[in-house]
Amino acid sequence: MFTAILTVILIVGGTALLAWPLGKYMAALFSGRFAAADGIFTRAVGGAPAQDWKQYSLALIAFNALMFVFVFAMLALQHALPLNPDGQGPASLDLVFNTASSFTTNTNLQHYSGESTWSYLAQLGGLMWLQFVSAATGIAALAALARGIGEQASMGNFFLDLQRASFCVLLPLAIIVACFIALRGVPMTFDGAATVTTLEGAVQTIARGPAAAFVAIKQLGTNGGGFFGPNSTHPLENADFWTNCFQMVSLIIIPMACVWMFGRMIGRIKHAGVVFGVMAVLLLVKMTAAIGFETAPTQAFADLPVAQDVGNLEGKELRLGATTGPLWAVLTTSTSNGSVGAMHDSLNPLTGLVPMAGMWLNETFGGVGVGMINMFLYIMVAVFVAGMMVGRTPEYLGHRVEGREMRLAVLALISHPVLILGGTALFAATAWGAGTLNNAGAHGFSEILYEFSSAAANNGSGFEGLGDNTVPWNIATGLVMLIGRYLPIIVPLAIVGSLMAKRRSAESAGTLSVEGGTFGVMLFITILIFGALTFFPAAALGPVAEHLTLMR
Amino acid sequence: MQSASLFERALVVPAMRDAVFKLDPRTMVRNPVMFTTAVVATVATVILVRNLSAGTGDPLFEGQLVFWLWLTVLFGNFAEALAEGRGKAQAQSLRQTKDQLVALRIGRNGATEQIPATQLRFGDLVLVCEGQQIPADGEVVAGVASVNEAAITGESAPVIREAGGDRSAVTAGTTVISDEIRVKVTAEPGSGFLDRMIALVEGASRQKTPNEIALTILLTGLTLIFLVAVGTLPAFAAYAGGSIAVPVLIALFVALIPTTISGLLSAIGIAGMDRLIRFNVLAKSGRAVEAAGDIGTLLLDKTGTITIGDRQASEFVPLPGVAEADLVAAARLSSLADTTPEGRSIVALAGGGEDLPANAEPVPFSAQTRVSGIDLPERIIRKGAVDAVLKLGAHPEAAVADLRRITDRIAQAGGTPLAVVENDRLLGAIHLKDVIKAGIRERFVELRRMGIRTVMITGDNPLTAAAIAAEAGVDDFLAEATPEDKLAYIRKEQAEGKLVAMCGDGTNDAPALAQSDVGVAMNTGTQAAREAGNMVDLDSDPTKLIEVVGIGKQLLMTRGSLTTFSIANDVAKYFAILPAILVVLYPALGALNVMGLSSPSSAILSAIIFNAIIIPLLVPLALQGVRYRPMPAASQLLRNLAIYGAGGVIAPFIGIKLIDIAVAALGLA
């Protein structure tokens, strides 16, 4: 237990410390403090004019659509393109659609095993490229949002922001992380699979490739898509204890820094502190729950003569220690990362509920940029109700929150449960889902529920135990990822566009302060009520039913 | 205006009838959540009838469900009808007043004819004699009369109405009790003050405020979310190899959607306006009431609001070489016949004493000389404004300089100096002090804690104004204020993003009243002022501005608190209904029945009964408003969150358990 607590403190606390200077740097970067670097780009493309929310959103959508088409083509034609030493053949078009959607939307839901499906070109030129620009899209959108709230005349320029996020944030950090993990043993090679003779004398083919580069941006950009099928449980993707720790840090550092970047850009560092605090409390609650539930032995071994004094070891990478499994599961689903460090399917039932809850809320730091944007939607609802409770028509930082803002916020917040519960209902009741399960009963239900939660939250982790490379799964989750990505990015920009047009009111002791602990409590409750209550019936029928049934 | 007690029989019975009339879908659709409830209640009814005719299902259980679902809808309608009913009773009496009015119209030739007041047009001249009611809103063009305005204000003390100046406006329905006046009609039929008041108290012209619209959207959104949460359950159940009956799903849905706040929402709005009306302030729109809660700057007139209208003598300051006793004696003598509060205060300060000597000849104050005093044999004493007194005769330069020094010092201290002279000999000055109203300083401290700046408006010179402002504790003051100054000040505050409230009565206040976010016009004021403001204070009491802010805040707090309460209730309702529904799919889920409810059907029924009866239980709170005490926003939030948030989570656990015990004991399920 002591080591578990120490690990949590070192990883989460250490990352929180590192996030502070990074957030400061990012705020300066997106406020145009590095004019020389910006100048290179603006001269190269012939200017970066200021955009309003519509132009910014349009640029964002157009760029992402173009990237989608580009990668779709590259994946579909991989067999005819170079850098394919293992001679991967053509993939089915529904898988190509799903994969292109998955990586364009920063989800990285993988209905395949990378090493046996895609060529090196497809992985590096298509998927890894998207891991950079999809992450950069999220950060850019947050920068635009912050500019609008921070009373600037325009939202900035999408392409300039994209360039800043890619080249000045993600790329340098990715190089550092890639070098470190490559030094610890993660392969970085363009040679094809190695064929070796094992100690037993058998001949084994070991897939390898340029994994270190892929893994670095996978973690930093809250992408989560692994180079190898088993993701970060694979020794060649996650070599030892130190790469494990380093990956967990890089998994959460940019989402944490985004909160400080937002706070600095709107000039409200205390407000950002409250938001950070709420996120941190949610994170700690989930970690405590997950590690607590996972120290219980798995019920599957209950009747076997097996000593179970170290908790549930099923599905864990023992090289990395038993507590890092649930810890990783919480981190990866709190952020919209989705890489895995243990098999979520094998977690104890209630532990399995924790990652799902993380994806339902989707803003415990959340995806790079978008986590804070999701939080903004909850903030809108919280200030609306809290504003009335202090006897004023609600305002957020002096911007009056009225019908139009509520309509948009509610639209974005509803879309999440609609996608998850609607999709789950459709697949649970039909052979599309029920026919692809490895497990019956409540656990099978959890597998379907998890898959749609992961797609809608743009998380990308899999509960697994699901034969998900089928046409219905590929199409349905592909669509869910696209809607679940762009609606919650565009709608907040529209809200801020609407707020920007209003006369700003002054703050006083009588206005609702968003900088105190009381507001933090209000925000916390709003998140639980709006984010979690909706999923209560589904949770009851999945993990809770499984747990209670096993406990009998 | 008299207030009716909350659950008076005369109000409750018609409200119950109206609750049924309000089932009209065209009315219901204005409230999407309650409309949805009515729709699913209809579906449940159809299913009940079908099951009854087919002899399937559990008619006792389903019948009770349908009953309580409809009751939920009716309770919501009842809350609204009850809130409206209070206004309707008042409107009825106002309408009677209006219908009885007759006018003596003065024709071109000067002759009068008697016609019904409804035939009066803009610009007509009418004669109103003693004992008659004024037939239409208008302006006095000739004469002066004392008017009883009790019909409008409930205040029976008569007020003076006269041609010219700021007291020329008269209102239809008020009664002339002495003299006679000629009135020029300034309102077309149907658009007079009385008509507007009827519409306001009746709630006929009530439109949803922007905040109500936004809240309705949020509540509708929540309804949609729970529609998804409940609508997907049959598919989940099918996966688990079971099914859930539709009436039960409907019960869960209705329990989860925010029926409590939706049922009370319009009642809260109407009651907020009604609170103002009972406070004798008429708001022209609900929006104005909400804006009152947002006020950041209050412009208050000094006289009557911050200071009591009359000044009080506080000190006698003799000139050098004059015995103080001489000055005191002279001042006392000169004031014995002066019955104004100022005069009386001088006598009191001088220590009272004997009455006016028999041979004295009082000289009353006149606007020409601006002095008053007394003539005795050998002694002529005068007191008055310094310049006026000095004009009475020539004085040695040194004495004048000394007097000036004294009077300047008094002015700097916020007082008004009165010079006293006896037989051409300057004696000194009386320090008349503005008296700050008791408790007003504390009110300003409260307002400051609420984040509201107070600004004192006065015609005094800056020196005096600064001294009074400091003593009263206002945040800023506007001295020698002209109407243009006020307008400029309001614009400046608004440019800084503050909402400004002020009150005024004169025609020259109209632009500032129109510019301010909350402009309270005094009922004694001119027609122009009353048109420009968005509230009219029937008592013409400028102090009320402070309470108006409180009422606006209370309205929004009630709305926010009940929303929180309503949503927080969902936790307990989930724990009541979900295990009851899901236990057939996974028996182990019975463990979620943390309240230990006696049976699945009793659990569902108890939750839906709680959901219904909580609406009438909260009607008093909705109509009276949550308790409001001035405090900073952060403490306010914490307090309401603790009461209505935490209370909203806990209360239904207790309530549902108690109902379950009763339901089980009565054998209803």
C-alpha cells in the first residue's frame, strides 16, 4: 500500500509541478510572445489573418476533413506504397474508415493490431502524423476559446495556432520522450520483423519497427494508439519501470498544462487553480477507488487454492508492478488518452467502472485542449445555477449567460450520453454487439458500454474481449468518434463567440466569484449530477450488477 | 394594496379550478417539462385503459401511478394559478373602480358635459370637483387640490396636486377631497396607469424573462438527457433477457426530470412581481425585477433617503466679542414663533424656556427677504441665510469677515449656517445640521458587502456634500447635481459594466430614469418621469430602492435554489426506483435498495408520490421566496448550496421512506 501511495504522489504530484512552467510557456506561445517563430510561419504561408469563431471553426473543420481524406487514402493504398518491409496487404474499407476517423479525432480506437495490419508508412506517415495534428487541433481550439473569454477582439488564426502547437509544443516534447524511452529499450528501427531462435529452440518472429517515435506522441497528445496491438503492456512499447513512469507522466502533462495555459490567457490564474483543483480531486477519487477495488482478489479465483494477498493480478504486467495497472487505467481514461498498461477487461468489476466513469465525465484534465473545453461546458452550467443562487442573472467572468449560451451548452452536453447510451442500446439489443462478445451477462454489457464510451469520449482504450473488427462496429464507432469530437469543439467556440458580442459587466462582491472554493464545490457537484447521473442505470446493469452477482 | 394570506380559501378554490383549465395543451406547451409530463401521463392512461379492458397488468398499481402522474401536472398548474390568483383579486377591484368612472368634459365653449370615462381621448380637458374621482390619467392645468390616492397606493393621507411643477400628474381612480382642478387627459383609453396596473397584477402581459427562458432550456435539456437514460433501458433489459413495463419506465422518467422546479417556475416569477406590488412598487416587466438583483450602483437622493428632510440646529457660534448667551437668547426669541422643524430645533437647542412675550411681533419667513425673526420694543432680531442677513444693513468689515469665517467652517462640516443679527449688530451663526437617518449607514455597509456602490445625489455644494457623504458612508457623491450630471454619471457607470438604479420624480429626471437599468419613478412625480422609469413607487419613498434590489435578488435566488433542490432530488429517486426495476434482471441489484423500501411497486409508487406532493409543499417557498439576507455572493452561494443542495439530496431519502411505510401499511402496493 505504501508503494502505491508513493507512486501516485510521485507521478501525479511530479507531473503537476512540471505542468506549471509548461502551461506558462504555452500561454506565452499562444499569446504571440514568440513573434520571431510566428513570423517564419506567417511569411511562409503569406499571412495569418485574425478569425472570428465561424472562420476559426470552418478552418478547423476543413483542415481536419482534408487530413481525414489524406490518411484514408494512405491506409487504403498501403500495399501499393513504399516502407512496407513486412508486406502488409490491403485492409477492409470499413476498418480504414474506422482507423482514419479514430486517428483524425485524436481517439485512436484500434480495431486491429498495428504490427500485423499496417505498413511502416501507414503507421508513421498516416497515423503518427495525425497523432500530432489532431492533438494540435485540440490545443488550438482551447487557445481560441481562451482568447474569446479573455476579451480579445478575435479568436486568432487556426493555422498559426496549429503550427505553434505542433512545432513548438508537441514536437520538442515528443523528441525528448522518444529519446528517453528508446534509450531504455523501446525499438526505433525501419527493419522488418526479427526472426529469432528461442531458448527452447523454436523459431519466433518478433514484430518491431519505429515504435519509440510513435509511443512518444501517443502519450503526449492524449492519442493512445499503440504501435503494437497490446499497447503499453507490450515489452517493446513499454520496456521497464522507468519507461512506464515516464509514459504516465507524459500522458497527463499537457492536459494539466492546458488548464494553466487557459488561466493565464484569460488572466484568471486563480480561476484556473479552482478548475485544476476540481480536476485533481476527481482524479484522486478515481485513483483511490480503482486502486482500492483492485487490491481485492479477483472473484474468479475465489474457490481455487491460490494465495491472493496482493490483489487482482489477472491481466497485469508484473514487470511494472500491480498498482500501476489501475493507476494507468485511471490516468488514461481521465485524459482522453486510451493507451493501456493493463487489460481493462480483467479488472475487478468495480475497478472497471472507474475508467468508464472517467470517459463519461471526460474532463478530469481530459484530452489535450479539449479536456479544458469540456470543462468549460460544465462551468457554463455551474455558473448558471450558482449565479441564480446568489441572486443575480448568471454571468461568467462578466459575460452574461443567457438562452443562447444555455442552448448550445446543453446541446454539447446531451450529445455525450446520446452517443454512448444510444449506441450501447442499439448494439446490446442486436446481434451487431451481442454476437461479438466473449462474455455473457453483465460483463458482456460492460464491454459494449465501454466501447461506445471510449469512442464518444475520443479515448480509444478498449475493454477488449470484444470482436470489434466487424462492419457494424467499425462504422458505428467511426461515426460516434466524429460526432463526439467536433460537436464539443465547435459548440463551445460558438458559445464564446456569442459571449464576446455582449457588453461585459463589472465584477464586485455581489457577483459570483469563480475563484473560490465554494465555486469549486458547485462545479464538482454539477459535474457529478450532469455527467454521472445519466449513466447510473447503465452502470448498474454493467459493472455494479457484475460485482454484486459475483459477491454472492 | 392589501396582501392576501397564502392559502386563503377564496384564492385556493379558484386556483384548483384553474389548474384543470390549464391542462389545455396550448397553455401547457409553454412549459416543456410539464408538457412532457402530461404527454407521458396520457400514454400511461391509455395503457391502463387497454390493460383494464384486456384484464392484464396490475390495475391497482398502474391506476395509482396514473393518478399521481396527473396529480404532478395538476400541482404544477395549481402553483401557477395560485400565484396568478392573488393578482386577479386585486385586478378585479381595480377594474370595478375603472368601470365606474365618469367625466365632466369641458367643451370648446367652456360648458361641461357628463360622459363615461372610457370616451375620453388624449388632450381632452376635464373638470374634477370635490368628492369626485379623477376619470383619466392627466396633468393638472389649473387649480390646486388635495387628492386621496388610496385606490392606487392604499395610503389614505391626501396629497397635494397642483398645476405646473413636479406635482401636476394625477391618476385615474383617485379622489379629489377638496377644491377643484382642471385636468388635461394624457392617456388614451386602455393605456392608462390603471389599465397597466390591472394587466400587471393580473399577469396578463407577463412574458418570460431572458433568465426564465435560459433556465427553461436547461431544464428541457435535462429532460432530454433523462429521456435518453430511460429510453435506452428497454434495450439494456432485452440484452439481459428481461423487460420493463412501460408505466414503470414512465414513472422513472417523470421522477428524474425536473418537474419540481418546472412546476413552480412561473409561480416564482409571478410571485416576485407580486411581492413588489405588495411593497407598493409596480414593475413594468419581469425583466426589470431581475435587473434589480444585478444592480451595481445605486443613485440615491440625499434628502429624504440619506438624511431626514429637515435640518436640526446643533451649535450656536458667536462672533468674537459676543457673549454666547446673547446669541442663544436672540436665536431662541427669533425662533419662538417659527413652527418649522428647524425653528423648533433651535428653541430646543437653546434650552426651551418661556413662551413668546406678549408684546412681540413675529416676522414670518418670506421668499423675498429670505429671513425671519421677531420685533420687540427696542429689539429687532432677524435670522436667515448669511447673504440675506448681510443685505439687511451695513456692518463693520471685520465683523463680516469673522462671520464668513464661521459660516465657511460650518459649511465644510456639512452643515447649513444661519446668521443672527440684532439691531444691526451681528451676533453669530446657528449651525443647522443635516441629520443622517438612523441606520442608513449600516444599510450602506450591507450594500457594500453585497457589492453595490451607493452614490449620493444632492444639490448642495461639494464641500457640504463631501461632509455628509463621509458621515453617511456612501461610496461617492454628486454635488450640485443637474439632470445632465446624473445622466452622464449613469452612462459612465454603465460603460464600466455596471447596472445602475436610481429614482426620480421630476420631468427633468426622465432622461436619467430612462437611461438607468432600473429607474423607479415616484408616483407623486410627473407623467414624463412615470413613463421613463421601468418601475413606479406608489408610496414615493426613495429609500425603497434598497429593498427593490433585495426583492430582485430574492426572485433569482428562489429560482436557483429550487432548481438545485429539484435536481439534487434525483439521487434518492434513482436509489428508490432503479433497484425496483432492475432487480428482476439481476437479483443481486436488490442491494442498491439502500432505503429498504418494502417492495418494488411500493418503491416506485413512493418515489412518484414524493415527486408529486413536493410541488404543493414547496408552493409557500416559491411564493414567499427563499430567505434573503444581504451578504457577499460567496457566503450566499455556500448557504444556499448547503440548504437546497445538501437538503435536496437528503430530504427525498427521508420523504420516500416515510411514504413507503405509509403505502405498505395501507396496503396500496
